[in-house]
Amino acid sequence: MAIIMDGKATSAKVRADLAQKTIEFKEKYGYAPGLAVIIVGEDPASQIYVRNKKKACEEVGYNSFEYALPEKTTEEELLKLIDELNSDKKVHGILVQSPTPRHIDEKKIQLAIRPEKDVDAFHPVNVGKIMIGDYDFVPCTPAGITELLDEYGIETCGKSCVVIGRSDIVGKPMAMLMLHKNCTVTVCHSRTPDVAKVTKEADIVISAVGKADFVKGDMIKEGAVVIDVGMNRNSQGKLCGDVVYDECEKKAAYITPVPGGVGPMTITMLMKNTLKSAQLFAEK
Ligand code: NAP
């Protein structure tokens, strides 16, 4: 039976620590860290994410600035707002909730955010910094996973790690972080001919595919660490990950559940990046 890596409890612990650090920050500098969240349009899932980010800010003691813009907002208008926030001293992190409406080029938006306020770490400058291992911010989901690995004292040095998925926000930065943690890293994707052959040899399997029941029990070795990033709906409409949990938890040494594993860590890491940004600005 695997040890369950509890993302909810770890997240609560990190938030409590951030709340304490925020009190100290406020005492030292006289103001709170600030996060600006921009949402364009009325996508219901995005609205929930934005609400959760606001709640997280309140919990740790940050100022949150929410900009709910109508669907018809032009790219130019959005860029103008980002420009204003880039030079606003009260704002240390800027985030534009994805997806934006089709007429807005997300790449252009990512490039417009000042790298020092890019708490999502999507700007090419921050992506490059992650590559060379000299970074201030890490994309929130991979950052949450490394935090969980550390919390559970999982040895990574010299271990083999397979990351399934190569997206810019999860798979690629995750692979890079595990490389910095001295793992021997393999990245699988949709053109990998035999994913199971690779995962069966791995000490750590991180699945970020987005397909329910993708990682089955016979795809992992005894004693592996299994991290499930997937957020899918099963045939009954219930939230589930990529991993067949019942099969894998019998063989794994550690496993993350869905829900309650990686998910709760993501917004918490956004909070961590925002405090880091505020500290860097304050020390300038
Ligand atoms: P994505 O951009 O759709 O990437 C999925 C990756 O999976 C791609 O690299 C794709 O390969 C690969 N893939 C697809 N089918 C495959 C197959 N049969 N074998 C091997 N690889 C395959 O998704 P994402 O944004 O990285 O997100 C992945 C999952 O994580 C989703 O379920 C998402 O909802 C979830 N997620 C969760 C959190 C959280 O906080 N818990 C945060 C972000 C994402 P190609 O590149 O070859 O197409």
C-alpha cells in the first residue's frame, strides 16, 4: 500500500508559512504583496479559478486586484492594462487567466508581462532561466510537485524519472526541474511508441497527459513514486486523474490522489511566486 501524498495538507502548511512571512514582510516594508488577476470573458471554469486565486490571496494576506474584462475587450486594451500594471508599485505579480478569447494572442500577452512580475513563469525570459537552473519563478504545477516531493522526503538524486507529457506549462518545465534535482529524465509524448516500456523502469512517474485511466498498474514498477497531474472527468462525470489509482497504489511506494494531490498545490505556488516577486522588488 502506497503512502498517499496529501496535497491539501501540504498546501495548507505552505500557506500558513506564507501567511507568517507576509506578516513579517508587511512589518518590514509597510505594505502587502499584490497580485493582479485579469480575466477576459465569462468562461465559468476560469471564473472559479480566479475566485480561488482571490481567496488564496486573502488567506495569506496579499492584496488582490481583479480585472474582469468583457469578452469583446481588444488585444490592444488588454496590452494597455498590462502595461499599466507593469509599472504599478502595488502589483508584484500579474496573471492573465487562460484561455483568453480567440481574438487575443496569448503568446503576445505572455511577452507583454514584465518578467519580474510573471508569477506564472510563462515569459520566455523565465522559461530560459529555468533551463539554466537560475530562476526566481517556476510554473505553479511543476513547482507544486517538487514541493510535494520535498515534503515527503523523496530522494531524487540518481533516480530515473519519466514525465509523460511535454506541454510548456507542465511537462517541459517539470522535466527540467527533475533534471536540476539530479534525476535521469525521460520525457514521453504522443509519438512515444511504447510508453509502458519506459515507465516500467522508472523510479518516479509523473503523468501530465489529460486522459483518464492512462497509467495502469502494470505500467509501473514496485516501489515507484507516482505523481498524477491529470484533471479529467470519468464516464460518471467525476473528477479523476490519468492514473488508475486502485491498481497503482498497490504497487507504488508513494502516490498522489486526484482530487487532493497536485491540484491544491498549484494556486499555493502562485502565492509563493508572488511573495518572492514582492521580496525581489522590495530589495531592489
Ligand atoms: P496538454 O497541453 O494537452 O499536453 C498533454 C501532453 O500529453 C502532450 O504533450 C501530449 O503529447 C501528451 N500525450 C497525449 N496523448 C498521449 C499518449 N497517448 N501517450 C503519451 N503522451 C500523450 O496538457 P497539459 O496542459 O500539460 O495538462 C495535462 C493534464 O494535467 C490535463 O489533464 C490538465 O487538466 C492537467 N493539469 C492539472 C493541473 C493541476 O493543477 N492539477 C495544472 C495543469 C494541468 P504531444 O505533445 O505529442 O501532443
